[in-house]
Amino acid sequence: MKSERLSFVAAIAALCLAGPAYGADLFHSEQLTPRGEYTSGIEGPATSRSGSLYVVNFRRSGTIGKVPPGKTSSRLFAILPQGSIGNGIRFGVDGRMYVADYNDHNVFVFGRGKARPKVYFHSPLFNQPNDLAMAHDGTIYASDPDFRAQSGRIWKIRRSADGVVSGSPMQSDRAMGETNGIDLSPDESTLYVSESDTRQIWAYQIVGDELKFPRLVISFAQYELDGLRIDVAGRLFVARPGNGSVALVAADGTLVREITLLGRDPTNLTFGGPDGKTIFVTQKDGGFIETFKVDISGREPCLQRRQACWRKLGLLEYPARARGRRN
């Protein structure tokens, strides 16, 4: 089984590489937007199928900014309801945008082309929904840290065939630390979670509503961990606030490289660009967005844009409902 999984990952990497594996312009970060556009709560980020980038807390808390494709500055996209403050953002394959509201314990949804949010899921049992991971069938996984208790958990949120949305904490074989960054493996069988306080990334196999067989992927000696994203080869990119870098980690836990950033405190990151090989990083240090190119496309752009790529990930047929209007 292990050899088959490694062969699968290698095949996906080969399919998604274009041109030379490494070039002079890869992994070199440059500033995209002006400093000071966002508050110290800058987070999110996520790109739509059309290539627009969305980031929370533009100019003030409780807002969402938008950077259209090819632009180098943000504009106001939406204002959340009074008291709500956004954190992680993800897009579903149907083009709808989901935003974690850590202050009022909501997950909002924005319809395609809409700037007014609706409550998709709410629970007073949340500690504070932090970051999100989206499966191809619309299932949402939400990290839910309790920073005071230095603990955390993961919620599974889904919509039934009759339209009812429900969610609950997933059971785990391991007591978690401060759950923060979160993403799925390319075949969606494994959930990866970064923990701020332990400075570790853990992998869990998803078995129904349980997270089974916890595996320590990597542990860092210093500096917290924050947002996390995965490419189609199964490699992890994790923000390291305080270290001024994004760590690139192989699925087996090997530290491939540290990508040096312009700012010291990255909070999160996402894949985007025409080929899904551009990473956008939100910087608390200066309130701006920086960006760099990589050699393999991200998992989420693959899900959003490429029917053939989705099937090659070992997922089900690309649904007709995902071929709607672009944001």
C-alpha cells in the first residue's frame, strides 16, 4: 500500500510539472500589494476560479479585500455583519466562497458573484473557527483552537441532500494542541493539521467522523506554525510567523526548503495564478501580500479549474454543478 501511494504521488507530480523543475524565478518572494492595506489581522487568503484573490481585514477588521487578476492593490469586496471578524477563506468547487468568523462562531458563505454573506453554519460550541479545508464534495473541515487551554480540535461540516447543514467536532485518537493550519491530501484520505504551540504538523486518516492513526509529519525547534496548503504532489507549504518563511515539507516529513519572505510574520497562504503555481502569502508584518512561484500546482486550483486534473487525483467525476459562473 505504501509503495502504491508513493507511486501515485510521483505520477501526479510528473503530470503537473511544466518546464524545468527549478528555475531562477521559483521560490523567490516579491511584494504584491502596498504595505498597510490590511490590519494586523490579515488572513484568508483564497483565489477564485477567475483568479481573484480574497483576503480578510482590509483597512479595518470585519472586511474582505479583493485583488483582481494582474492587479497590485486591493479594493473592498465585502463587509461582514457587525461583530464578525473573518479568518480562513476557501472556495468550493461550485464557486461559492466560505469564510470562518472566529469572533461570532460562524462559517459564512458568499454566492457566486455576491458580496453579501449568509450564515452557512453556526455553533456556540466553537472555540473560534480558524482555518478551513474544502473537500470536492463540499465537506468543510475547520480548525478550532483554544489558545487559552493550549488545545484544539477539528470540526466536520457538511450539507445533506435536503439542504440541512450540520457539523460537530471529530473524534481523534490524540489530544491535539492549538489546531491552526489545515488541508487535505490530494486524494482527500488524509487531513494535515499544524499546531501553533507544539510547532508540529500532524497527519490523520479520515475514517467517517473520526481522525485515526495520527502521524507526526514534522516538528520545528522554534517559531509558531500558522496557515498550511498542499500541492497536487502532496507536499505541504506552512507559514512560519517569526521566522519570516514558508516551509516546504514533503509528505514523509522531509524539510525540502525554507522560502525566505519579505516580512517576518506570515499568517497564511494560498495557491493561484493561471497555472495554479503562484503562492500568495498574507503578511502581518506590514499588512501586505507577497507572492512567489512554485514548480507544482496547488490542490485547490486543480479542484476548481481542471476536470482532467481532478480525475487524476483519484476523486470522483467532475460534477456538472461545478461548471457555473466565475467569481
